[in-house]
Amino acid sequence: METKNLADLYQLPPMDWARIEARLEEPIPQAPDTGGPNRHSCWLATINPDGSPHVTGIGAMWVDGAFWFVTGDATRKGTNVARDPRCSLSVATHEFDLVVEGEAHKMTDSSTVADMAARYAADGWPARVDDTGHALTAEFSAPSAGPPPWFVYRLTTRTATALGTVEPGGATRWRF
């Protein structure tokens, strides 16, 4: 991993990726006054067919060193990542703001889908594996997810940039 300190101008040390990753492994609540920012905390940017960006709020989860999200095939983000997997995800925590860039790919392995369904259910969304074994279903989801089935995507991070929002601050970019 290559680390570049973006705040050396202010004589701040580079941020530690291990601390960023450890924080991402904790829940990032999205409801106001529950420990997260008092706003939607995750945004996914994909590439439209004409090359313009499409940005939408999502519920993402950090698992095993990657961000995971779900969406329906007919949503704009779903059609965009099917055509071009390059995307970025931003998340705001109390300690830092983070943007990761990489590629999102649909995961249809039944054990992976079941594992993610259990994780989402444990986090409060009553997701379960659908009859195909390759996607999720539930009584509800975010309005932007489209109707079920919802497919599980893993975003493989190529670069990450963090801005510290608490002392000592800082700004760092990592290439993986």
C-alpha cells in the first residue's frame, strides 16, 4: 500500500489506515442523534452512459476489507455498475470523511449472499435470501433500491482518501 500525506503543508502526520479500517468495522448509524452524522452518511457515485456522474445515497456496510451494498438490476446505479463497474463511495463518520474509489461487482455466490443477508438483518434491515439463492428480498428497502430482488455488490477499493474531522486532523490518500 502506498500512503501520501496530503496535509504535510500544515505539518500534520499522515493518517493511519489501520485506524480508519478499525472505525469502518464499527456500525455507522444513519439516524439523527445516534452517534453518526446527523445526515445520510453514504453516497455512491457511478458513471452514466453519457459519462456524467450519478450520485445516490445508499446503505453500505464495511465487511472483510470492502464496502458492500445492494440494489436492483433496474435501478440507475445497478445498470451503471453492470455496464461500467468503476465507482466511488463516500462516507462521513464523526472522526473522518472518506472517499473510496474502485470497482463494484455483483456477488451471486449463495453463501456470500446468505452471509450478507444475515449481516443486514443483524443491522436492523430484515433482509433474507430469495428463492433463487442469489439475491435478497425483504418487505421493504430504501426507495432508491427499486423492487426486489436486490443484488449484493462488493466494492473493491483501489484508492481511498480520508480527511480527519477531529484533532489532530489530517488528510491522507492510499493506493491499494
